[in-house]
Amino acid sequence: MNGYYLSQENVKDFISHLMKKKTVYAPHAKADHSFVFEEVVDADNVILDYVRTLNSIKKYFMPSREVMLRYNLDDNSYSIEDVEPVKGIFLGVHSYDMQAVLRLDHSFSHGNPEKNYLTRRLDNIFIGTSFTPDNFHFSSSVNIQPHKTEGFDLFMHKTDRGYVLEEVTKTGSDLMKGFDQLTKFHGEYPNSEHFKSHLYAPQEKLSKVFEESYDNPVWHEIAQKCVGCGTCNLACPTCYCFDVEDHVDLSLQSGSRERRLDSCMLRGFTEVAGGEVFRDRLADRIRHRVYRKFKYISDSAGEPWCVGCGRCTIYCTAGISIVDIVNRLVSDYDKKQIVQDSDMIAAWD
């Protein structure tokens, strides 16, 4: 595919060009140091050079709360709520958030396909932008580099004076038609950034590590700090668990069935009729959450379900780091292997 140089002075014109094609969603500043994806009304308000957004673009395809159907108890009728494709251009998406969407695609298309999510995903265009890792990003440890173009139609590689715009798909190429403020780019695309935070094992090893870590004392140690608020789940771009509730109005004649995001870190998540709670202990809930990211789904999908965005660590009210947890498990596993190897050598002697 072709590549072009987009100067910083022409970025706003490029955004205006995109706005003529479809509704554009892009990062906007929120307060002093926070960013959120919002619909673009004014190109001047778009911030492409940002650290991370408070929430990922998951919110457009899986709302935190939505009405699934409405019903009438008088005549025992119901109507399913209409769901429409978003049909937007998502501008300035970081590679880890794009990878999170691809993982959600996998989760909602396997088994029983989830119609509402898959409908909203139809006919969207994604334009990525590279990022400079901070102290919390560790996406490179899960094979997601800042310049990874998978899933994107266009990708904007940040340079000192603007962006190198890479056309990844034909959709991206067609999107550029009519915008003439570009110069042809010749050379290698940027492809690396320095990370400060790392997981010290690849997924192949992590699968073995987690096989040996179910009873690791780290779960109880972390539980002494954790307050079980569920913030980590709600901030995570790949968490998708939800609850379904019925709401009957005061007249007892009609109501609605709603779906809302839920959290496996909350005690009531596994509570069933009769008051039984299958993961009553906080340590068990912490272990389950981390296993969901690096073991349970990963064993079948072949890649971690954590994308290394760092949100769960930054927004944790107790200052708990998932990187520290995983690296502790790796360290304990390595120590255990050394002891086992020593015992084996001693037995041979």
C-alpha cells in the first residue's frame, strides 16, 4: 500500500476531510490530563498525541447499559429494541485498543454470536496512531507494538513534524480520495518504541506458569490490599461480562429487560438463587480475573486476552499492578523449576 507524509499543519484539514465522509470519533481532552473518545464536532478539539483514553472504544459497540426489549404484561407482548451499526470513522486509536476490539470480535462471534455487538461493529473504519509508552503501558509484552497496523484501514505514524500516513486497506485508500494535502512518502515506516514496563515471559511460558500458580500465595497477599470495587474490569477494554435485569414500572403493566456491564471482581457476580456465592473470597475473584487474561481464553485463542494498556493498574483504587502480579508468578515458577531441577540432579548423583 502507499504511504504519504501529512504535516502537522494539515492535520485539521485531514480531520475535516474525514468528517465529510462519515461521523468521526476521536480523542478529546477531558479536564487537565485525561482524554476520552467523543464525536468530532470541531477539528480543533481533537487530540491525536495522547497517552491513553479513560475508556476504550469498546463503549461504542458494547454500551455499559442498554435496553434489550420492552414488554407489556397486560397482553403478554414484547418488542425487541432496534440496534443500528455505528458506521463511524474511529480516528486516533492506539494499537492495543484496536487489538482489544479484535479480541471482543472473537469473543462475541464464537459459540452463540452476540447480535447487538456484531451489528454495531458493521461498516466502521479505523485509523490508528502510534503512541509513546508511559510507565504503565506494557503492550509490547503481549506482542502489540505502538506501530502495529492489524485491524486498521489507515495508520498515522507520529514523526517530529507530523505523521507518516500508511494506507493499510483498500477502504483506507479510498478514504484518502479527494484530499490533496499530502506528499508521497518513501522509506521505512517507524516500527519501535521504548517500553518501561514489561512482563518477563511470553504467552507460551505464561500458560505453563499459570498451570502451576493456582495455589500461589500471591492471591491472598493481593486480597489484603484489594477493595473489590471492580474498577479494573470496567476499565478493561477486553472485559465483556454483563448482567441482565428486568425492570417493571410502578403500574405493573409494562417493563423492560436491560443488559449492563458487570464485574467478576464483585461478590454478587457469582451469587445464585439461595444465596450461594461461588467465588465468595476476594482472593478467588482476583485469581479468576488474572486467569481470564492469561490462561482460560488464551489457551484456546493462542494469545493473551490482556492488551497491555495499563488502565487496570492506573485506575486501581488500591494501587495494584497486574504486571507485578504476573511477574511474581513467573519468578515463583522459575524458582520452583530450579529447586525441582536441583532435586533431580541430586537424585541422579
